[in-house]
Amino acid sequence: MDEKGPSIVEILYKNTGMQLEDWISMIKVLNFDNQDEMVKFLTEHEGLTNKTARFIAFKAMRSIKTK
């Protein structure tokens, strides 16, 4: 049997105490011009890894573009 491990969203919540939707809401309020600015903020000010910050920024950009 092939069992999947926890999803990145579950790991994000476990490590930060914040849901993905909370991170996206914060990013939207800060009104960044592009994804790179989001990643820089998340890594420098929130202490996230680059991989995690890129995941959040990608999801935030998708959310912003679909609204």
C-alpha cells in the first residue's frame, strides 16, 4: 500500500499555526506588486523557507488573478 504523507498545506499549518488562507489574506492586504516581493517579505520578515514562501506566493497570485 502506498500511503501519502501530509500535504504541504498541513505542514504549513503545523509549522506556522496559520492556514494557507490566512497567509493569502495577509499577502493581499500588503498589496505587493509581484510574486518576488511576496517571497522576499515571507522569507525575511516571517522567517519562512524559500520553498514555503514561493508556494504561498504562487497560491496568492492565483487567488488575486481569479478575483
